[in-house]
Amino acid sequence: MSIKKKLMEFANDSLFYSENIDLKEYEFHKKVERSLIKKNDLQKHKSKILNKNYVYQDINSLVISRTSGSSGEPLEVYWTLDDYIKSNLCLWRLRKQYYGVDSNSACVCFHAILYNKSIPMEPKKIVYLNGGTILSFSKFYLEDADLDEYWNYIEKYQPKWMLIQPSVAYRLKAYMEKKNLRLPNSIRYIELNGEQINSTDEKLLKDFFHVLIANMYGCNEVNAIAYECPCGNMHILDENVFVQLVNYEDRGGEIEGDIVLSSLKNSAFPIIGYEIGDRVVIRNHVDCDCGKHGDVITKIKGRSSDMLQLSDNTIVSSFEITYCVEYINSIMGNPIKRYTVSEKDNKLSIHVFVEDRFIRWNESIKRELSDKICEMLQLTNEIDVVVNLISDIRVARNGKANYIEKVN
Amino acid sequence: MEQLVANKEDVLWRLVLRYVERDLDESILFSKNHEGLNLVEDLGYDSVSFVSLIVDIEDEFGFTFSDEILSFEKMINYAELTRVIEREGEVV
């Protein structure tokens, strides 16, 4: 069945699509002039997007994947159990093929807020999930004393793999270096998700942890979008998701654009032509030594809401700043606790909150961070990078390590 | 042919047992006939272990389950799982 036909079948059972969107007119090409829905639509019209056959059924029969939403507004996506399994299956097949882990392999991960269906669970620092196959630690507690406690759990649990954000990986690296620790032998693979990482920094982590490391790019709305094979290519998982680009630019063999997603598995809550807000670079028709042939994502430039455009048109994403901050943390013993970024009058300002005991290193921290950011972004001289040390930064509820402030 | 089918069933039973974490009653463990078993009720399976089993079966028998055929509710029934494997395997 063609992608268009399949998605039209999904859409036919959704009042939102039937009433608002003419899918017959929409072209399912890889490059498109417009997307169909945005995050706001998912939030505002969820009862109409839901397949009408489920509206009057017990909604508890559906699986709910949930995020707090970048705007703080909750975002819920509903799945039948079978669709949810099918959506995740292609990723599990590859995890096993490439890295030898399956859904029952003991895993360590880090969480911000956990939900039971739609309800936030009581905050827990350490929790076992999925019938004990996942040991999860809170991202809110990453001081040395917390990591001492986590480390004891990890040694007893003997996980086979870890599913962590790059910023947490850097923090763990700094902690292990300080305490002269090595990963338990049971851990053979680390999967990075949630924040993007460049290949240089990924290599830094590989050299330190001495295990296989791969990137997974996904979101709660459609699950896995792309997955890195052992050859280093981020393959788009076209069994699970149809990827298009809007606001695109052709760049000699690669295309950069805002990513538009259609879930090929979710019949209960169709997500079609959904612009998630990430900007990516895609290379088409890659023949990879891992055996896969298809499109790969060569760069994820972050959410457009997490980006600043400088006066020389350089795009600065929060991911890039995160790398620089975490790099400084890894070489200087984790001095930076939180930070924000703003841009005004050709001046990129990084406001960092430094732990008290590092205060005497203020000037070094400012210099190293400023140098790293200029190097990373290849900034021109017209852009002034200023690092300000400040006394406190408001903590976001989602526990994410990076924030960009728009200053008008 | 019968020998091949019997071998397949042995292999399947070995794969199924891989994800059983509870102590099984001997009558189940050593039984030669698993037809009436329910993976969830009798063996403690959940959707996570089901996914592991599906990937193992695909690896072992050399085919990929089609979306049309995959059903948690149906395939936790051992007899149905066996039938699905036979059907999907024939397609390959």
C-alpha cells in the first residue's frame, strides 16, 4: 500500500483531518512547500484527532505517550498497543542486529518526570521500570553524592546498556574521571538520545567509555525517527515514519530543512505532515556498509524554538551551546550548573551559573567557554561572545540542561 | 516434514522460555504440548518481553512479521503464535 493511501486511511477516521485537511491535494514528496499540522494542533485538537472509533471507547485501553511540551503545555499521543509495538519494533530489530540488546536487556536511563498514563508520578530519584528491566535515575540530582548513590545501584544491577542524554553522559564522564572509575563490564553499549551531539564529541565519549555508542533521534509523537548504525550513519527509519522537509535548501547532495513527520503506524491518533520544529540535514540514497540503503540524517540542528539567528545569519542552536558547556564541564570538573543564552546587538551572551567552589576559576571558565563557542560556531569577529557569571538561574520543570532566551 | 515441524516447535519453546522470569510449574515446563498456553497469564509475559520474543523469532526463523499479522492479543496465545509462524514462514 502506498504511503499516501495508508495515511489517508488513518485520516479518514479522524474528524480533525476530515474537517480541516484535504489530503488528496497534499503531495507526499520528500520536499514540500508546507506542513499540515504543528504542535499546537496536537495540543488543541487532540479529541478530534483521535480516531473516531476510539472516542467512545474506554480510552484506558490505549497507550499514552506524553511529554510536558516545550511550551509547558502537556502533549499526549494515543496508541493502540499493537500500533505502539509495531512502531517500536523496527528500532528493536536494529538495536539487536547492531548492538546486541533487546527490550528485556537490563538498561539504565535518566528521567525528568515520570507519568502513569496522564498523571505525573510522585518524583522519584531512583526507580525500576518495565518490570525491572530499566533502572532509572533522576536527572535533577547529578551532584557527586547523587552519582555515588547511582553508581552503587549500577554496580549491583549490572546493566547491559545505557540510554542517556549526551549532557548526562558528559556528567557521568566527569564523575568517573574524578573517582577513577570504569564502566562495569556488563555494559556493552550506550545509546544517546534527547539532545544532539556532533561526531567529535561522540568520539570523545567513545574513547572514554570504551563501549559501542550510537545516537537515536526520536520524539514521543512518532517514536524513533533515525538510528545510528555501527558505520556512523543515522538511518531514517522509514518503516516507522515518513520524513519530509519544508523550508528546505539544496546543498550539493544534501538538503537542509525543517523536518515534517508522518507516523506510518499510529492509526488511533494519526500524525500526518507534522512539523515538529527540528531543523535537519538529510542525504538521500545512501548505500551503507551496514546493509541499509536509504536516506540518512547528517545533522540535527535543533528545534527552531531553541535557536538564535545572529546578525551574520549564523544559526546557533541550543544543542551546540550545550556541547560547549558540557565540554567545559568535562575538562574542568563540572563547574557550570546551569546556563542561558541570549543575543542582542551582535552580542551573544552566555549567562552561566557556576558552583561556589569554582568561583576562583571564573576567568578560566569564561575564557575556555568563550573560545570553545567561537571554535564550535566558527563565529566571525563581528559577533561578540560574552560569558557572564550570575548567581542563579531558574530551573525548568523538564530538567533539560539548555535554554535559549529571546531578547528583543 | 513432521520432524521439521517438531524441531521448529522445540526452537520456539526455547525462545519463549528465554523471557520467562517466574518459576514455572513443572507441568508446564516439561509438557510436550503447549497449545493451550497463554504467554501473559501462564508465563508472565508483558508487551516488553513480547517485543523481545518477536525479534528473536524473526532472527531464528528468517522472516519478518508483517504489520497485518502482528497482534499482541492474538499472539500471546501459544497455539495462535505457532500458526502465525507457520504461515509467515511459508511466505518467505
